Amino acid sequence: MAKVIRKVIRIDEEKCDGCGLCIPSCPEGALQIIDGKAKLVKESFCDGLGACLGDCPQGALTIEEKEVEEYDEEGVIAHIKEKSPELLEKHLTHLKEHAHELPKYHSHPKITSCPSAQMLHWEKKEGEVEEKVEVSSELRQWPIQIHLVPPSAPYFQNADLSLVADCVPFACANFHQDFLKGKAIAIGCPKLDDVDAYVEKVTQILKTANPKSLKVVHMEVPCCFGLLHIAQEAINKSGKDICFDSVIIGINGKVVDKKVVNV
């Protein structure tokens, strides 16, 4: 993994007495007690925000800026699910609360700062103006917002379900044809809305409707990756043994990544 200059936790082993109070306060599960001292499991698991600092009675923890591995959000999720699955909700909440800070250290190669905190603007080049074409909507249900959809709605029953970040249809010109046609849909924003409520609602949809497939479509901005984790947690809570497709849309409207996520 490439290295970058960023903030990361520093542990003063002379001060550390191995009390372990810092362990549960780390939402990434990046700390362990090894040989009687707190240790950083992996550089890429520490987001550098210092959630653990206030729980060290010896003052052994500080934040420093140095060349370390990039923060790996997907690696953190895999680590939590393997070692401490009970921490996943805490991590999702942490991700939501600090989404505006995380982008500076996020490992995504194309977005290094959060577009929601920037002014971005681009125009079509000359000759790119296209003739207006009338197309039909592929929407076949109402409502569509995660908070509002009833898990028992008939349109969810044995459906191909798309869980979509609500910025995606604005960025992706072919959204109706590529991601909505023939699908049931639930949309939301993992940064601005209630993550816990989303997890519970999607869990109930999976339990009640038993959808045939699940696709998560979200933007490439770091805060939007929370939708992926909501789907993972909902699948775990529902007890369903399924995988899902993940599709990442760039802010230019193009698909930048597709993959199957095994939960």
C-alpha cells in the first residue's frame, strides 16, 4: 500500500501501562494490547482523528503527522467484522459524525477532499451539446426514501433491490436505464441521515421481502461509502447469507468501479 503524509496515533510505550482503556474507544479496532503495551495493529487502520486520546490515563497517546500507509476504510471494515463485529455500528456512527474530516486521509485515489466542502464547476466543451430526447421514467414505486418505504411493500417482494445514494441520479445521466429499470429502489444519504435507522430499515426489508438480489450504488466521495457499510450491517443483522454488487459513480457521472461484495 502506498504511503502518504498524514496524521496517525503515536504510542509512548514508556508511559503506556497496558490498562487497555484505549481499546474500546477506537472505532476502527486499530489498537490491541500486545506484550503488556498498546500497539497499533496496522497503520492503515488508524484514521488519525484521535478518538482514543481522552481515554488514556497515562497520556501515552498523541497524534503525529508522518509518512504512513493510507487510511484503508474497506480494510477497517473487514478487520472489524473478523475481530470485533460488535464494533461495526460504533464505527458507522463515527464515520458519519466525522465524514467532513475523513476525506483528507481517505485512501480513495481520485477524491482527496470532500466535494461537499468544495465549490466545483465544469462545463461541456463546444460540440458536446446533445439533442434533447424524450425518455420514459423507469420508476415503478412510491415512496423511494429509505425512511419512508414500508418493508412489507409489495414492490420489494422477491425483487432486484437497488440501494442508492440520493446524489447518484443527478450525476448519472443513464441512471434509469442502468440502475432503475426493473428494480425496486430505496434511496438515502449516509452522511446527512440517521445511519442506525437506515440499518434497521434495510434489515427489515431483507427479512420481510427476501429480495432476489441487492445492488448498492453510491458516489465516489468518501462520506458516501457509508451506504456500503449500511448494506453490510443490514445483511449481518438479517441473517441472510448473500453477497451484493457495489457500483461507484464518479462526480462526472461515469462508473469508476464495480465489484461483488462478500459479507
